[in-house]
Amino acid sequence: MSKLKVTKAVIAAAGRGTRFLPTVKGYAKELVPIINKPNIQYLVEEAIAAGITEICIVHRHSEKTIKNYFTPDTDWQKYLESVNKTEYLDSLKTIWSKLKTLKFVPQHLHLPYGNASPLLAAKSFIGTDPFVYMFGDDLIVEKDTGRYLRKMIDTFDQYSPSIVASVKDVGPTEIVRYGSAKYINDPKYPNRISGMYEKLPANEAPSFFGQGGRFIVDSTKLWPVLITQPISRGNELWFADSVNTLAAQDIVLTEATDNESDWMTTGDPLRWLKANIAVALNDKTIAQDLKDFIQNLK
């Protein structure tokens, strides 16, 4: 059993999101909305629903819009009170009331580009605690918010691995876009992997389980690996390299999404649109109207 309860989460939100230009010239890509809320708010709500009480959002150096979004605004509050519409900010009020800590940390320019660098930026926040790592442009679509993340944490608590990594069976067509999990037959540790193999064609991929954007991490095992890890392909610092090193010297497990909790990336306009549709179809107030609209498209 894990000695420490998982109560911290780090959300990586330091990318530029060039595929969403010109929109993201004015604000962070993680604020691009899914229906009526920014993508990143869904992640914060997911973490809270899974029992997380301290969150660190790592943002691009000099980027201020994410922090501004999550900071209470007295002018908006006064206006909404004047028009009797205060419920429009209820979801943010819930976040403020449930979190012990919501910290914003810039990813300084001296750090390399790559999806492992936000962890170096958040090192003092993480300390030696176990934590959740979330990619800011990924989404878990589920009716029971936090269900899947709770399953990942339960697996981490049960087996005490270095990492529990999120995966999804993306099939042969899509696997070329993701890291592919290579599984080990280990009766003691179900769904144990020897590594993730990046962007291989279907006939070379060890499985069709692609790496998602959620991880539960034992920081005491991660730091010796990450702080000495070299920059690799594309001149980037990749978290997948840390996963593979730990898989070779310790235990790395996966937790697959299912029909009740679907992982979706929102990193490009087409997949962002698909995520919007998926979230909308989970919303009983608009689902039927959306279905009718789609069915009537010419």
C-alpha cells in the first residue's frame, strides 16, 4: 500500500498551441472552451472529484490569462449580482471552496521544451509526495466526474508502482499518433509494461493501447530519473522517456479507459470539435437538440 495519500496534481499548460492560432494569440490554449467552460477547468474539476486538494498549474512564461481566469473577480461578481445571474460563476466558486491550494507556476525559459519540463518547474510544489500529472489539452469524458482518475489512484495505492499511466485502445488507424504500450506477462502486477514506443505504424506497434494524458507518479522514484534525463527526439524533454526508464528499472502499470470514461485529446481543431460533441452528448439539457441538428445536416 502507498504510504502517502495522493492529494496533489500538476497540470501541464505551458505549450503555445500553434494549431489554434490565431485564437490563442490572445489567451492560453487551455482556455479554449469545451461547450461553456475552458478545457482546463474540466481537468481541475476532475482532479477535485478524485480527491485532489492541491493543484499546481504550470503555464508558459509570461502567460497570465490562466491565472486571471481562476482568480475571483469582484467586478464580474458585482455585475452578476446586479442582474441576478450569480449562478453563472457557481462552478468557479465550487473550485475555490474545495481546493486547499491552487498554485500557478511559470515554466521558465531556461527549461527545455517538452512535456516533462512542467514537472521540473513544479518540483518544489511536488516535493516527495505522490501526485497526479495531467496534460492540459486532454480530456476525460465521463458522466461521473473523477471516476477514471479515482480508479488510477486506487491502482497506485494497491500496487505501489513508480507510475500508473493512462491508456486507451485507439485501434490500428490512430496508434501511429501515440506512444504504444508494450505489455509484460506478470501475474503479480496486472497491466505491467516494459515501455511506451512512440508513433509506430500499426504493424510495428506492440499494442493498440495508446498513451493518454493522465499519470499517477511516485515522485521519489521519478526525480533521480528526470533530473538527469537527456533531451531527446525533436530536441525536447519527454515524459515518456522517464516512463520508459522507470519501466525498465521498476514497476510501471497502465489503467485503460472504458465505455464509462473516455479519454480524448483536444490538441488540434478537429479533435477539439469531437470532444465538444462528446461532452455535449453527455449533457441532457442539450444532447437531444444536438442529435437532431446532426441528423438534419445536409
